[in-house]
Amino acid sequence: MGLAKRIIPCLDVDNGRVVKGVNFVGIRDAGDPVEIAARYNREGADEITFLDITASSDDRETMAHMVEQVASQVFIPLTVGGGIRKLDDIRRMLNAGADKVSINTAAVFNPDFVREASDYFGSQCIVVAIDAKRVNAPDEPLKWEIFTHGGRKGTGIDALAWAEKMVEFGAGELLVTSMDRDGTKSGFDLELMQALNERVNVPLIASGGVGSLQHLADGILTGKADAVLAASIFHFGQHTIGEAKAFMAEQGIEMRL
Amino acid sequence: MERIAIINYNMGNLHSVGRAVQHVAPMAQVDITSDPKVILNADRVVFPGQGAARDCMGELYRLGLAEVVLEAAKTKPFLGICMGMQVLMQHSDENQGIHCLGLYPGQVKHFSGAHANLPAGERLKIPQMGWNQVWQVQAHPLWKGIEDGARFYFVHSYYVAPENAGLQAGVTDYGVHYTSALAADNVFAIQCHPEKSSRDGLRLLENFANWSI
């Protein structure tokens, strides 16, 4: 026995409210981040990730306030992603009670930001989000490229080399989203996860494509991920976190039950 | 009123620790402070910390808190968390070697040394990040109501190796069988983050808040 694999529900937040239909029995207000986080905590979530999808950066304060409310009631690790561009953004989120921040676009446009952030706050709280898409032709060896803007804009950066560079710059963990699978419910890009696992030695979170409990288990067993992140499978009451954990444990995966 | 001081030396998630302590001790006055007077006058002291050993020791000296921490650790219920456990040792291998507070003889070592113990083809992700089991090897008031082998949240790349095995209060396996909690007199120190370990973590903090020496 030893370190357990993690399940991380991900919540989209707009203006301090959880959006994209979280639908639980027994919750009075489906948008209340504290109620939703408390519910996931009771179900056994190992961490919670909040993704700030607010368009304007004026709303950082709203996000920080929301994190503070959640962190006063829910005592598990919290990660905040979306719109983290400056050291000050990180400081604000950590002071509000976040344990980690996830840096995405800012890392692509200014990789040194990751180095500065990890030097200043420590690698343990710096997650780099990698949005990768397959770009090889069918008869070529597998190749993934970093995409930005929700998968619309290519950067020409090789995803595996990028992952290695981000770890060298101090990323303590990588959140890997397959832009090919995101929203498809067809499972993680397991080959992407395997390839990254060969290249880097930090914890990897698989994201993008979960449609069933088997997909979660596959991410760990075949993809070699250390944690799996999912949104809709939990939000709409399709499965509870407890069911997911029991299912994965039955397949021999070490879980915190 | 019961006063609990959380030592602020600019290293890590002090507010998270503060919030969790306040949650389990709603009647206590919880101060996040670098003021030696407040720390030494408190009834209990929590010594958290995250980040690199070099920076932690640097900040403790810069703020004049090294002696204060040692004094508090001799005189009142004292809880070290994460880096606040590691820097109680003599020496850390981090940052090419750092002299620490030296309350206990022993080293702080990197997990990479544990790779030699693993079966061929297996390796450890570093940092260890996530929920691992703490096996209680010493009866202690801080374990009250917490099952042996309960899972707590860990984030770390280094672990303590005290010379005196009698200090061990909890052990954990991550490539190596290491000391994840230690206890001596009025000091309890733990490598994981009780403030982020849900029910069992809060229970440990509550036990600390009620611990009478």
C-alpha cells in the first residue's frame, strides 16, 4: 500500500459562481461553489479544481473571494486555473486559500513565468496545464502539439518537449488535456499520457474525454496517470465520486476510500 | 481565551493552516504572526511551512525567529507541519546542504535515493503528491479518533530521517519507509498537511488544540 491515485472534479467558475449545470440532489442552489465543493468533499474527492472562465481580468477579486469562502469550509487541496498571468495573481489565490494554481496560456507566451513562479512560491503549488492535440498524419509516428484558445490555435510547439521544459522550469505537476478528446466522452488520449509519463517524472493529471468509469480506470492503468480529472460525469449525477472510487479500487487501483 | 500562534515566516499556506485551526477551535484566538512576543505568549504554537529549506532557514534568521521557534518547541504544545517538521532536524540535503534548527539529530533526505529500493522498471514521481497512509507507531493524544493507516495529503520531495527511532510517531511508505510524524514531549511534527486532509486532518488539529501536556 502507498500513495493513492486521485480523482479531481473540475468546476467552471464565472463571476464567482459555478456554471455548466452542476445537478445534485439535495443542493439548494446549483451554482453555489461552497455547497458543491462540500458535496464533492463528502463524496471523497481528493482535490477540487476551479477553472475561472470569466472573460475579464477585473473579476480576479471575485474569484479570490470565492476561493476564500470555499477554503473556509472545505479542507482538501484546491487548485485554481484560468487567467493566472502574474506573480500577483498567484499570491492572491494562495492567500485566498488555493493550494495550487494552474498556468496555461501565460506559460506558452512567457515560459519564464513558470520559472519565476516556482522559484518564488515553490514547485509544489505550480501546475502547468498542457493542452495537446495530435498533429501527425495517420501513417506517421505519433506527435502532439501545444494548442491555445481552447484548442483553436496551434503554436508549433511539440507537446512532449514542452512538458520536459516546463518540468525543468519548475512545474510540480502537469495537467494534461487532450484537445482531440475533450468533450467527446470517448476516453483520455492514453497514448499521450504514456508518452508524457516516459518523458517526465512529476505527477501527471489526465483530462479530457471522460464518459465512463472505465475511462477513469484506463487513465491510471493504461495511461499511467497519477490523477484523473473529470467534469460532466460527476456534475450531472451520472456517477458519484464514491462510485468512481469503488469501481477503480475493484480494478486494483489504490484509492483513498 | 486560548491563544494559538501560527508562525508566519512567509513560507507557504499559512492562511490555510489558520483557517483550519480556527475551524476546529472556534473559541480560540488564532494569530498568524512573526512577532516573537505573540508567539512566546501563546498557549500553543503551530509551525507550518512550504518551499525550499534554504529559503525557510533564511527567512527564520532574517525575522529573528530561529531562537523563538526553538524556545516555543521547548515550552508549549508545538505542532510542526511539512517544512515546519523538516527544519527541526539538524541538516537538510536540499539546496546543496542546509543547516537547520537542530532540535533533533538527523537528516532531511531526497526521495530520489529511494529509487534503488524499487523493483526494476518502477520509479517514484517526485514530489510525492497526494493521499498516503500514516501508520501510527506510537500511541499519542494527537492520534485520538484517527484510524491507524488513515490517509493524509502529502506534497514533498524530501523526508526526515531522525537518528533516534524513538521519536517516530508515524511512518509512511513511498519507495522508502520513512518517518511521517514524530513526537517528543510537547512537540508533535507531521510531514503531511492536516489542514488539507479533510476529516482526519481536522481531527488531528482538533486533538492538538485540546492537547494538554
